[in-house]
Amino acid sequence: MKKLVIATAVAAVMATTSVAVAAEPLSVKNLNEVVDQTNFIVDGGCSGTLISVEHKLVITAHHCIDGKIRWIEKSVVEDGEVKKKKVEVRQTVNLEQKVYKGSTQVGGALYKAEILAYSNVNGGYDLALLQIQADKIPMTLDVPMLPKEREAMRAERVYVVGNPAGMDASITQGIVVSTTREFPSSNGTKLQMLQTDAEIFYGNSGGSLVSADGFYMGTVSRGIVGTAVVFAIHYKHIRDMLTENCFAELYDAKADSFALCDTKRKSKKDAKEKSVKDLLKEIVDQHNE
């Protein structure tokens, strides 16, 4: 699997310190490959980024796909009784990439993606993790997550990749203005943001904030219209979502693989369900005595 070329010196430093340092920047050629292969148009109006070729994962903003999540009332049988229960229904999300010859579109590809996980904008982190529903995908390049040992630094150069005003595969550049912005959410938690001055427009939502050395640092979420004040969901929240869904290996080289993590997760779930069933059986047995 083809990866972005990261300077050997950076890898050596990351092994000994968590402080971000100057790294070899992406070449123009590599940056073009990143944009062409990893940027998606999400549901016709937003942006998304391929963060794992192996797992076919695309990350975007929750507000880009919230219309694909519905709650319906359904009749279910519980304890011998028919009860009304609200059930979540997740529809598939449309992903698109276009191919050009010069300025003329000569082709493209459409994909369907499953919503694996999300954290909504009301009380959450405005993130959604999608998985392309295909046995194989033609892309050979993804944007690697910022490693656990690496932190963002104020004033380091970054790129924003997305589809402003429907103009797909666009890129702007700027710097990290702040790594410490926080916004309150409706449930009282604090939402951490990275602030940048790389300009965006409607359609950039869900796009990527990429470091000059080629790491995915944040998911574009919001901005102040008419200014160069842009906010991206902090990689700390993205790491949390990846960990919760057994994809910590994407940013932590020492983490369990997805297969191992998923096996452990299923074992814990089975043990919990068995424990509940045993408890219910014990209560029933005591009642019948």
C-alpha cells in the first residue's frame, strides 16, 4: 500500500519526543496525489477524506450526513410483550470522485459508504466515520493520521483540502493559528478545535486539515463567514472515535490491530450478555422455588 513519504528524520525524533518539529514538506507531486486520491465529495455537497486504504475508511463532519440518520418507531417483542421502540436507521452515504483531462471532466466514480460511527454536533464532536462498501477500491493512497507521538504546533504550515462551492479537489494553505480553542457543547462537554487561517467556503465542511509533512490533523467543521477564521475538529477527538471503533492502529503503532481489538470487543459483549442472561435466569429460578 502506497503511503505518503515522511522524512526519516521526523520518524527518528518522534521515537524520542512528543514535541512537533520542522519536517520535510510534501512535494507538489505528492500533494497532488493526496488531493486526487483521498478527497471525496460527500452526499453531493460536503467533503470527506480517505484515512485508511486497508479499512476503506473516510472521515467527514457529522452535519454533512445527519440527514442519513433517522429514528423510527418499531414494534418489538420483549419479555413476551409487544412494545413500541425507537430504532435507529442509517442510510448509505454517496461518495464521489471526478477525473479531469485539463479542465474537462472525463470520468469519475461513485461509491456507497456505511456510517460506522458518528458524534453529532449537539453535544458531540461533529464527526462521522464512513466505510466504503466495496470489496476493493482503486485508491492506493490515504492520508495517515497524526501519530500519537506528534502534536500540532502553533504557526506550523497546513493545507485544507475539500470541495468549496462544489469545486472539487480544491486546496488552500495557511498556518495553525491556535491549538487550544474550546467551544461548549449542549451537554456541557468541551469541544476542542484547531484554528487555521486557510480559507474555506461552503462545501469544505468535512474536509481535511493536513500538515505540511502529510498527516491528517483535523476535520473542517466551521468558520466565520467573510474571514480567514476556520476551525477543525481536533485530532484528539478523532483519535477517540478511532479507538472506540477499534482503529487505534491508525495513529498508535503499539495499539492492537483491528482484528484483535474487534475480537476482544465481541468477547466482552458476549460475556456481558451472558452475565445478564444468567442473572435473569437466577431471578426466575428463585421466583419459581
